[in-house]
Amino acid sequence: MDVKSSTHGGCYISYWGRNSYRLLDKKFGTERHYDKPRYSFKRKEIRPGEFQTVDLDFPDTTESYKLYCQRAIASDIKECVSRAPDTPYDDSSYSNIPTTSYELPDGQTIEVGADRFKIPDIIFNPSLVQTIPGMESFAETVASLRGLPQMVIESINKCDVDIRRELFSSILLAWGTASMQQLKERLEKDLLEESPQAARVKVLASGNATERRFSVWIGGSILASLGSFQQMWFSKSEYEEHGASYVQRKCC
């Protein structure tokens, strides 16, 4: 098995999506709090249909919990309004794209335009990072990065030849970013274009957003419940006694 990873994954997309909205507000002279944690305020109805936001003070809240809540908001924006473009993103094709609305926890509404297509395409084309305001300095970093389709193909090609055909037909999307609109279809399209002709590419993803988000845990729980898998278990003391090679002896 070969594992590929990238610094430009789902959390990265969430972060820079949030950052791009801040930069736009700065450009147009407005100021909103896109990542104001839900615990930090309450909404009070002052008259029918009109609400006032009242800040709450929780001085003992840790920075890690605040960051967790902020990332949750950014991830929800990404998963609700972002859409992987059908083809590689270019500004001219999306210059007149209609905006879509998203209501923040505090009741503010933001309008998201072409960014909802551009930012997701970073997964497929990391060099797009250079075109995002404030990210120009990352030009050298992204030069060595691979897009998602390339990482999938490289990972499969590192496996035994005998199982590659099966792996190409069993590509599973999981976790929160997998809920992004058109991600499955775009990945399958790009893989079909770049994979060997003999490969029968099929990308799988649950139709249920919750199952898609937690499919890794669901799969892990099913695997752990199998009697055949329990025979591969070993204790911490056994690992410390035999070392990493014990994994191969027990599991292969």
C-alpha cells in the first residue's frame, strides 16, 4: 500500500476560502466576522423578524477550541456553496457567474461568486494558489505538488500490478470535502483522461452526506468487527517487544 498526501487538502481549502472572503471585504472597505464562533454570541429578537447579536464573554475558552469552531464554519461554507468546476478553472469563464448566498451563524449573509469554483479547483490544480491574493509567495512550494488525480494514479501505480485494475475501479471518496458538489464527477473525469486505457475507472461515494463524511470510521468499525481481523490484533507490549516488523508478521 502507498499513501499520498498533500498540504493542499480539505482543511487548506477551507482556510483559504475563509481568507479570500476577508480579503474581499478589506478591498471594498467592509468588515464582517466570517468565523465568529457560535458560542461567542447570542441572537436576541428585538422585534418580530429583527435580531440583535450580543457578544458573550468566555475568557477561559482555549484557542484550540476557538480554532476548531472557526474551522467548522469555514468547512460548512466549503461544503454548502463550493463546487468543483467541470473543467480546469479560468477567470474568463466565470467572470459573470451568479453569486450564491450563505447565512453565517450570526445571521449575516455573504454572497459567494467565482471563488466557489476557483478555490475547490486548487485540489486539482495546486498552482492556482499563486493567483489568490496574499498567496503569491507560495509559487515555489506549489511547483512540486500534485493534483488529486495525479496522487491517486501515483498511489495505485506503487501497488502490485495484479491489483491495479481492481483499485482503479474502487476509488472511494470520504471525509467532509468529499461532500463538495461535483467533486466525484470531476475526479472521475480527470482520472479517465490520465489513467491507462485498460483501466476501468470508477469513483465511489455515498449518496448520504453524513455517511460520506464518516465513511472512514464506518469502514473501520466494520473491519474491526470481523473475526478474521481480530486475529491480527496485538498488544502494545508485543509491538514494543518485536518492533514495526511485527505488523507485517501479524497482518500479511
